[in-house]
Amino acid sequence: MEIRGQITSIIYENEINGYMVAEFKTAEEETVITGYLPFINNGDSLKVTGKFVTHQEYGRQFKVETFEKIMPETLDALERYLSGGIITGVGPATAKKIIKKFGEETIHVLRFEPDKLSQVKGINTEKAAKISEEFTEKWELWEIVGFLEKFGISAANSKKVYEAFGKNAVNEIEANPYTLLDITYGVDFKKIDKMALELGIAGNDEKRIESAIRYSLVLASNNGNTCVEKQNLITYVQGLLNVEPNEIENCMINLKAREKIEIENLEGIEWVYLNTFYACEKNIAEKLSILKLAKNIKKIKNFEKKFNDEEKKSNITLSEKQKEAIQLVNDNNVCVITGGPGTGKTTIIKFIIEMYKQEEKKVVLCAPTGRAAKRMSEATGEEATTIHRLLSLGKMEETLEMERVDYQIAPIDGDIIIIDEMSMVDVFLMNYILKGLYIGTKLVLVGDINQLPSVGPGNILKDIINSEVIETIELNEIFRQAAQSQIITNAHKVNNGESFLNIPKEELQDKLQDFFYINETSMEKMLEDVISLCSGRLKKYGNYDFFKDIQVLTPTKKGKLGTKELNIELQNALNPNKKIEKKHGERTFLVGDRVMQIKNNYDIYWEKNGRENGTGIFNGELGRISKIDDITKQIEVQFDDEKKAWYEYSELEQLEHSYSITIHKSQGSEFDVVIMCLPPVAPMLLSRNLLYTGITRAKKLLIVLGTRSTVEYMIQNTQTKKRNTGLEYKLRNINAIDKT
């Protein structure tokens, strides 16, 4: 519905994104309106569309979906508007005088005949000009919001546009609507394109085609690609715009000349990159080559003797492969250690730490996520941090090209840097890491090549290993203690393409009872099993508490056994705390809910145990809601690494429930108990490496639910979606040049 009225009091305003709660006076009543209302001030008259909702504590409110600022419709309303303090030097007394003097002509005088204002007592010619200028400028702000709103651009994004272009925003956008894609992230190209065509831009205009090329490359990066085969890109853009191939090729030439894209010939095929992706891969290849060829100044002398001394001291006998891995670290500035669970990666890391400590060298441990860093700390007994925090990565604006290549990185203070869970590191993060390294610092990359690749673009670990340029060792021996775990042995079976469904009983002798498979064909029954397993059915296997120990994993977000539905069902079953809640869109947040941060937020403030504080909560971090405060309009979240952060109600799109999470989102984490649902979903989601990754998330107990056919299909399906990247080629090419 639509209502008209005037803002009489602002109860709450978030100056960053424009979210507002305000008292609103209509001809019929006084009510409260809530929503994104940037550039709106006390006294403004608005036409708002939306719906009335009933808040649990504050009662009836009008939730604004769109708004338009309108001229105050009565002289009283105009007087209230001018009295609101939005114009410097105009208070209630002066506003009353202006209205009394000019009446219905007031707005015309303010905008077009400011000299007349000097007829009012207390206003000289100079002050009259300033009042008119400020009134007109504020009026132009809402014109921008209204202009963009017609084309589906949100009020929050309108604020970014104004900050970029100022009061000439409408003219700038009318000249080239596609600039909006450079300023705001997540805007639909088709909406911008529709706007441009309505404004009269020709179908084959170069601005249109160039924007579509760059937009298509960003779409490809959402699937992990850093580049696209040129012919495929031309075909896609042609279908998107209905233009001729030669017109697209000409625009590619122009974009390349302006260094917006790069075209690389790899073994006779041309590949197109956004400049940022190309620059990242090039920087990574060059820096790895420089590190590799630099003098090995951190090498431990008399290694053999010191290794034997440390082995005796630690009372651990390492395998030949483990010794070889440690020797590899000593002999090279850069190396890769890869292997599955139970193959001794953690023992190697601990050994390296102790040997370099004896040399009084500083070892820095890090991982891509908070949970992975925490796990690394627990396994080694040493402090580990996230890569973001290690590099002091500040806020980077999200734009069409996502990240800035030239972001300044503080140098890393360390003699040897060990990065765990390398399969999760994308092209941007790897570029930043290498920018922070001094030449001569040792870099040890540790990961499992058989796990899922990074969420972000690139396939860094796989490309480095496949290039055969960086010294790599693969650990493939499962140690005796680890071999007792069915979780670990079955993970390796899956990785080798073998089934765990028909294992002979004699093979299970002396094995831990830590792996259970429930053959279930009914989705309803599978859901019942999940809820009962999370609600206490596992008591006889251990004193497991859902919120501390158990995590439900699934391959998909959609469907009855996707994260969305599972989170609703598990919240209803496991969190009875319904007294205090906060609805946000389709989600309802309760105190005690498990939640996950789903985007990088470099600005959010956190505290830890009252002794430490900082800013930044990053994608994938897990926690629980500890407080919902309707007075301050905030939700408090206690994260698993003991950080406590506060979210404005307007920031809740950054959180989603995590009673159940996708297997992809679980990467880098370990949980005492994992319940993994494998419903029959799209074949592209049912791959061997997805199943392998899910299995390896469990530490003490794993329960797999699904049909035998689904499990067998996943074990045999090695057709994971190929990522188009150029790092492997660049590493080989630089290595060939170095050798000559």
C-alpha cells in the first residue's frame, strides 16, 4: 500500500547504509516507519510504499519498500521541514518568518529567487544565497534516489552513487548507465541494460558491449574461473546483447588497450581475463619464482644431526616420507606438502616449528578461516591466525572486479610462514600473501589437493602442484593410530574410488566405531533421522551436545534436505527460546541460534575475553546469538573463537543460520560429530571430492544418510566442474625463462 506524510521525529538512523526508524505523520494518523531511507531528514515529506507489520514489542509499524520525497503539501508541513535544522542558519523562528512572508511561493523563492529571502529580517544577501544553495542541494539528493529507484537500484546503492558522482549523478548516469556496475556490487546487468536502452543508448553502443564483456567475466569468476575462452565469451555476449561478433571483438581490443582486460594465448587457444585476475596470477607466478630462486638464507646447517637430536628429544620416530618433507622445507624457500587425513601433516608442522625454534627463527602459522586457524593452534600448541588478520587486510570496496590488486600489504614478520588448508586459498588471497613476504622468507604450503577448491576464483594449490615448478611432496601413508579410524580409512577409500558400503566384517576388527551409514530412501525419514540424531539419540555414543559438538552437512541449499529447510526444522526442534526474536526477511533469529557470517566485513567491531579487541569478521566464521536487544536494535554474536561482535538490525543479511551448512562452507573446519545428508540432488553437486571433504570434517563420529545409489554415484563421479585458470601455465612459462 501507499501512504503520504511527514517525518516528525527520527528514532534511529544508521548513517552508513541509511536504515531508519522514524515517526511519520499522515493525514489520518501518526505511525512509525522503518526501512532504508538515505538522505532523509526530520521534516521531510514522503510518499512511501510497503506494508504494515506488527512488531512483537513495538506494535504496528509501516515497513518501507520504496519511497519518494515530495514537496510538503501544506504550509504547516513546509514550516516543520524548514524548522528541522537541515539548513544551516534556519531554525523555527526564521522558518516561521519565511513562511509568513512568502506563503505558497516559499519553495519557488528558495529554489529560483533566493535574493527575495533578504527581505526577511535577519537574512542578508549572502545568507540568502547559502540558504537557497543548501535547500536546492538537499532536494537534488532525493531526485537521484527517485531516478535510480525506477530502475531497480536500491536506496543503499543510491548513496554510493551520490558519493561517487555528487549532484551531477543523474547527468553522469544518463550519459553512461553502465558506470553503475563499476560503483555498486551485485547490481543486475540486465536492469542496468534495460535502463540504458530506455535512455536511448544504441544496442551496439561500445559502452554497452564493453560493460557486457566485463560483466560476463565476473559471472565466470563466480564459478571459480579466472579466465574464459575467447570464443565462448563472444558467444555468450552475443546471446546477451544480440550484437555482431566483430563488434564484440572490436570492444575487446579497446578494453585491452585501456588495460581493463587481458588476452593470453595458451597453447593455441586465446583466453580472456579481467585485468585484476590476470595481474594476480602474474604476480603470484613471478613472486613464487623470485622466492624459489633467492638465496636460502634460513637454511638450517648440520640438518641431519639437528634432525636426529630433535627426533630423540621429542621421542617420535618419523617415517621416511615425513623426514623427506622436513628436508624439503630446509632445502627450499618454497615448497608444498600435500596429503589426506592421518598422513602426518600435523606432526611435520610441529617438528618444523621445534627445529626452527632451536635456531631462534620465528615461525608464523596461518590458515584461511578462523576455525582452520583455531584447529591449527590446537594441533600444534602454537598461536595461529587467519590470513586476513596476519596481513591486516582492511576494507576493500566490492565493485565489478571484486578486489583491488594494488592493495598495500604490511610485510609479514617471520622467518618461515606455514599456511594450512591451502586448497581454500583463492587467487586474491594468494596474491596478498606473497606481497607481504620478504625475499628469503621460507613459505610452506600445506593442504589436501583432493578437497574442494576455494570458494573464490582460482585453483591455487592444484595449479602450483600441477606446474611441477615448486618442490612438492605427497604424503600417502596412513599411520597406525589413524588407520584404526573408520573415518580416515573410509575417506581414503572414497578418494581411491572404493566403496565403504560393503566392507567385510573382518576388515572392521580393531577399528573404532566412529563411522555409521544409514541407508534411507525417504526424504521425510531422512529428516526425522537428522532431528532425532541431533536431539539426543547419540547419547550412548558419547555425551554429545548439539550446540558444542554436532554439525549437520548437506551438499545443497535448496530442497527438503537443503540448508534452508534443515535450518528451519532444526531451529524449531532444538531452540525453544521463542520469547525474544528478530525477523529479518524470511529468517527469524532467536537467542541461542547457531549462525554463520556469509561475507567479509572488515569494519565490524569485536571484543575477546575483555582483553582483546579489533575489527573484522570474515566469511565462514561460526558462532551463536547471545543477545537480541530491541532498544539498541542490535544482535550480539559470540563466535567459536570467543570473539563477541554486535550487528545492527540493518546488517543481518550478513548472517544466516548454521544448524546445517553446505559441505563447501564446512571446508577448513572440523567438528566432533558430523551428520552428513546426501539427498538425490543435481549431479553436479554429487562429486567424489565433495563426499571426501564432508567425511574429513568429522573428528570423533560420522553418520552418513542417503541412498546407496547416491553414495555410489558420488564415489564414482570424478567429473568436478573444471576451473579455467592460467596460473599453472604462467608458472611453467616463467620457470622456462628462468632456466634459459
